[in-house]
Amino acid sequence: MNNVLNYTKLLKLSFFMFRNYLWIAFLTFCIPLKAQFLSADQVIATVGNEIILLSDIESQYMMMAEKMPSDMPPNARAAILDKLLSNALILAQAERDSVIASEDDVEQQLDSRIDEILAYMGNNQEQFYNYYSMTPADMKLKMYEDMRKQIIVQKMQGKITEKATITPREVSEFLARIPKDSLPYFGSEVELGEIIVKPKISAAEDEKARKTAETVRTMLLEDTSRFAEIAYEYSNDRGSAEQGGMIGFTPRGNLVPEYEATAYALSKGEISEVVKSEYGYHVIQLLARLGNNINTRHVLIRPLINTEDEALAAKYLDSIRNLILRDTFTFDQAIQRFSEDKTSRTRNGDIINPNTGQPFFETGDLEPNVFFAIEKLKVGEMSQVLEAASPTGERYYRIIRLRNRTLPHVANLRDDYYRIYSAALEEKKNKALDAWVNKYISRHPVELSLDPNLKAKMGDISILERWNKPKP
């Protein structure tokens, strides 16, 4: 690259690929983007036993072009292939070095990604099935090997780059290497924190839900053949209700503890007692068990939250806000003492931008109600109590604090230190990985086959020259 800005664009591209490989694989697995290449797919490269297909390159190119169109260098496809080749080499060497991914690690990562997709779809399993032509459990089985390999690659990359550190002086030098007329321009951005309070279920509504679940259980005991019909009519888990209550085969450790403990104790075909979990009251039927996998279906009765419960939650949160205003607690202290969202509390209330994974939002990316709530706030001030809803539709309340706001500006150390620090550190890690690849590239068989059409799309392919060097 001729200048640092182009290099940092390529760096961002490579980092995006590294962070989102499996997310891309999930999203492109069964959609037309992937399918359009399968009929004419071809092997582009092999590294040891690892194969890289044309569809691997094109699916990642299309995804990144959508996510970061202004940062796509002309030779993006060549950069993608170079990264895929590097990852394949790292995997090949990792297997020689006996680096492994535990079954628990693979399961946890798969669950996390599938849960993200389901949350985006409002936990509608029918929509999931219609989109991917498979159930979440089928998806886990299909993606298991890809995830195992990705975890191994990440472990190896961590070992290779573990000594890469960056000093404040190096951060300054990194920024200084970028020509002033090439410094990136950032729009107005905000950093936000939140305190969340959720409405509590009243004892009366909880008892009403329990009695309904008991009634449902009685109906199922009288005629088990009506399970799908009853689930469709009564269950508040609409995703599974549309499938007759089916959860499908699920590995041990992937269901809430109360549900799982009850299901594993059932005989095939048996209907459970009413079981309470954080989601409500379940009536479960075990359909099959295969080792540490169970196939179940259920009816979920969720207690209703009425307007009085919601009003109490909003009033309670407003009282917390008043305590902060009176300096009884700082906002950060109140997060740890009162916020009822565990994930949010763990990150000290930071609201994370889902598009970047960072706690920075350009104002145009904010939800409308959040934008208007913080529009006139000064840094350090709080919003009034706001109503919000989770991806599954549960209502909750939040107050938002404006932690920082930057005006539209050219990149600088004062406003963008964390961003520049991350880019500088990533550059150093990338150099360590490149050095490692150059050292080990001769130790594994590499075959690269680029037809003229693909070469034309790739533009400058000098980045790939190292993969064609004759082996000693």
C-alpha cells in the first residue's frame, strides 16, 4: 500500500473478517447470496487438507461491501483470499501442534450466535426455519465443524500475537503517519450508559398463569395426540407453538436448568408436572433421548404483566433517577446496585452499537426514541424514564446518561484515542501474523488456482505473491 490510510482500510477489512467469520457463515449459509455461487462453485486454493472455494470469497465480499462500502479497497477480494489462506495455514499448523477446541467452547459459541439470530427474529423459530430451511438444532450440527476450526484459529492467533503491545507514543506515531489530507472524518458520535428496570409479575398474575398451566397439563394427559393443537392455542412461546410446541433435539446444557432437569427425568412420551422457569410455566413432553441430546416439545404459559406492574416499574426507576440527582449515588454506582439487566450491568451500563461492537454511536444510528431523549442533554446528564422493548417483546424501562458527545471532526487523539489505539494495536498484531505466515508458509503444501475472470475482479494481486513462491 502506498499510504497509511489505504493500509488501515485493509486492516479494518481484515479485522472485520476475523471478528465476523462465523456470523457471515451463518447469515450466508442458506440464503440466495451463497446459493448463487454453489451451482458453479470452484476450488480456488488448498492449504494442506483445507479447501477455499470461490463462494467463500464472494460471500464475504458481498457481506463486507454491505457493511462497510466506503472502506472497501479495490483489491478487497485479494485481501479476503489472503486472509482465508492465512487462516487455513494457521489451522493446519495448529493441528500439527495439537491445539484443540473443547466441546464446551464450541457449544457455547454456537449457542451465542444462534441466540443472536433468534433474538433478531423475535425468537420466532418458524421464521428461523423458513429462512434457513433448518431448525436451530440442525444449524448447530451443520456449523459445528466450522466453529471448531474457527476457535482453533483464534487460539493460535492469540498465541502468535500475545506479545504485541502498544504504547501511547506508538499510538501518536501511528496517527502521525497518516497524511493530514487523508485522515478519516467522523460524524457526531455519542457514548451512552443505561440503567434498566423490568416490571415485576404480580402474585395474582403468577398464580393465574400457574393454574392455566395446570389446566393445560390436564388436557394433555387426557389426550396426548392433541399436543400440537393445544400448544398452538395456548403456548406463549409463539416460535415453538407454530411448530406444535417442538423444541427439537437439544444438547445438554442448552436449556434453562429447571426445564432441562425435568426433561431428562422423563420417560419417552411422558408429560411433566408444571415446571416454573424464568420464562414462565412449562408443560413438557419428552419425545426422544439420544445420549446427551433430548427431543422435547412444550407449552409455555407466561404470566401477564399488567399496566399497574408497568407503572410501578417506571415509578421505581424514576425514584432511582432522583437519588442520582440528589448525589445519593453516582450513575455508575446505581448501575451496579439497581440495574436489572445482567449483561448491561456487567459492562457497567455501556450501550453497545450492534453494528460495530463498540460503545460509540453516530447519532443517525440511534433508535428514534433514544435520539430524541438525549438530543438536548449535556454530557453527564440523564434522560427521563423511557419505555423500551426487548427483541422478544418484553417491556422494560431505562434511563440513559450521555457519557460523551463529539461533534463532527477529523480523527484526533483527544476524541478518538481508543479507536486509534485499537487500529495501531491491530496493525502490530497483523504484522506479527504476517511474519508468522511467511515463516511457516513453506512447511505446508499450498495450491492456488486463479482464473482470468477472478484475477480481473481482484485487481492488484501482489498481496498473494507469497503463496505462489516455490517451496525449498
